[in-house]
Amino acid sequence: MMVLEPKIVGGVCLTAHPAGLKKALDEQIAYVAKQQAITMPKRVLIIGGSTGYGLATRIAVAFAGSAGTLNVSFEREPTDRKPASPGWYNNKYFDRAANDAGLIAESLNADAFATETRQTVIRRIKELFGQVDLLVYSIASPARKDPESGELFKSVLKPVGQAYTAKSVDFLNGSVGEITIEPAKGDDEAHSVKVMGGEDWILWIQALLDGDVLADGAKSVAYSYIGPEITFAIYREGTIGAAKEHLEKSAAMLNSTLKAIGGEAFVSVNKALVTRASSVIPVVPLYISLLFKEMKEKGLHEGCIEQMYRMLSAKVYGEQGVLRDSAGLVRMDDWEMREDVQKAVAAKWDSITTENIQELSDIDGFRTDFLHLHGFGWDGVDYAAEVDTQG
Ligand code: NAD
């Protein structure tokens, strides 16, 4: 038992609060339970379903689509003196809530990049479901051990070609400053592609096909981001962007592969949101704070759960099937990239300072979302009370 407080270092929160995470999960479940049911197949495998977009997808398929779910994610377990990582609690509470609702739900805490994890998952799919109808691939990881060679590859968030200087915010205290990020060197870009590109997604689909656990007509979705010009140097044209391009090309290849079983693979380009992965990308928190202000004022704001419910109900399992743009992408960033939204964000970008950040942006919304992701900052949770780290 211990009192848990947020411990934040360099945009990373090292602690998590089980009671607040339970509240966050319950809110997301309540949101989808109020929406119209999604007509979709009922057996779903999620890779990276413990937090952020993967968790929201899992909640939407289960509580709006009545699907059974098997999730693979990699989370730190609790000890007597240290809480688990947020996803560990999310998995526990999700599985319990879904089981209580009569749905199959199981979470595997394992390295999705490892061959033995794929074999365990295939065995478990056979036992739980026979086959799956949807594979959601939602991994964000700083490193990947190659399953063949055992070599550890690290992904970096750097511009490509030249150093990049831009505004950035310390979202905890709201101070706006300038940062310079040195360009990728040596193998930085190739290694980032190795971690966050499509290679592992391809290995998953191959293994599931070989194990005969992908049902006829099965679909698979992975998530990407494009964003506005302001973030191009660090995101889309940076090392992570190279990985995302690889992921998108992999989708085209996998789409042909899955045609053999009447299925399809595609990438959904999602909105910029506060997750554990996006909070550590330089420049992005300032952009998100400006974006949130505009989108909230225009009544267009969505969180992960609203995005994933809309994706599944309207753009994947809607009457017209998977709705892709001319490049084959599902665009869930459609509202983020609206001209009026982007014009307003760009207009404020140049003038934003520590002094006017409160007025021009939704920095408070960013901070609140960040704390909420870790179970902190929720009304009705007694943060002074000792809690069991086992949740
Ligand atoms: P997140 O950090 O909330 O989730 C990452 C997930 O990956 C977690 O479930 C974690 O356990 C899992 N994971 C990491 N390493 C793993 C491993 N070795 N084995 C098994 N599981 C592992 O991040 P997120 O923002 O939800 O990102 C998910 C996807 O969405 C990423 O592809 C990301 O690029 C994309 N995306 C994010 C945003 C955004 O703004 N956050 C926008 C568009 C697209």
C-alpha cells in the first residue's frame, strides 16, 4: 500500500494511479455504450491495446461491437514499492469489465516483436475463438529486438537532413522556448523504420495466415499520422515519418496478401492526441495545445475513444465498407486537417509565447489529458489515500 503521486521526468510520467485509470476506462466504456451499436464480426486481436489508440479501439469493438478481444501489450508489472505502468491496470480493468459484460477478453503481457509471442497468440486464438476477423496493430515503441538476429534496434525522433529549430512548450509549466534538434545520423533513420515501420506488422499477418487463424474476410488496420507543415520537420519528414511511410507501403502489400482470403489491410491516419507516445515528441505538445483550442471551440474535438468509435462505425464497418482516400488511407485526421482549423493554428503559431499561451492555446487541456492517462487529476479520486499497487 502506498500513496501515489505523479512523478514526471522529461515528459514521461513514471507513476500511475489505479483508481484514476479505472475511472478513465469506465468513462470510455460509457461513451461507446451510449452510441449506436457497430455491426461487425466478433473476434478481434489487438497488438498494443493497453493504452491510447489501441485501448480505445479495443473498448469500441467490445462495448459497441460486442466483440471478444485478445490483446498483446508490454507493460511493467507492479511491485510493493512501485506502481505498474498505466496499461497494466487498464488491461486488468478492461478484461474484468468485458468479462462481466459476457465478452471474451484476455490480455497477454508480452513482447509483440518476439516470435514466441506470435506462437502463444496463435495457440490462444485457436482456444478462445478459432480464428479472428480483425487485427488491430497499434504499437508505439522506442525499441525492437529483431526476432531473427536478436539485435536491438532503437527508434529516434529526429529531423532528416538538417537540424531543426522550432518552438516547443514544457507542458507542465507552460513555458514556451526554442529547441534545436540535431538531424539523424548514421543508421538512425533505418533503425527507426525497423522499429516503427511495417516489418513487424507483416510478420504478424504472415504468422496468423500460416497458423490459419485469420478468418475469411479478415481485416487489419495499423495507425499512422501525417499532420501539418508546422510539425513536418520533426514528424512526417523526420525519422518517424520515414517509419510511417514504410508502414503505409506495407499496408498496400498486405492488402494484396489478404485479398487471397477476401480480406483487406489498411492504415488509418489518426488525429494528434495526447498519449504516452505523443507527449515525448518535441514540438508536438505545443501544436496539440493550439489544435485542441481550435477544435474545442469549433465543436470538432475528439479523444481516442471518439476517434476509434467513428473510425469503426463510419469508415470501416459502415455500409460502404472501408472508406479510403486516393492514397488508400482511412482519414481520421479529416477534422484536424480542415482548412479553417489549420489556418487558425498556423496564425497563432508565430505569436505564441509563455505570456499568452494560456489565452491562445488549450495547454491546460493537454496537461489534464496527460495526467488522466496516468490516472491522476480525476475528480472523486482520493489521492491522499494509500492504494494497493496491485490495483
Ligand atoms: P501508446 O503509447 O498509448 O500505446 C502504445 C502501445 O504499444 C501500448 O499498448 C504498449 O503496451 C504497446 N507496446 C509497446 N511496445 C510493445 C511491445 N514490444 N510489445 C507489445 N506491445 C508493445 O501510443 P499511441 O499514441 O496510442 O500509439 C499507437 C499508434 O497510433 C502508433 O502507431 C502511433 O504512431 C499512432 N498514432 C498516434 C497518434 C497520437 O497523436 N498519439 C496519432 C496518430 C497515430
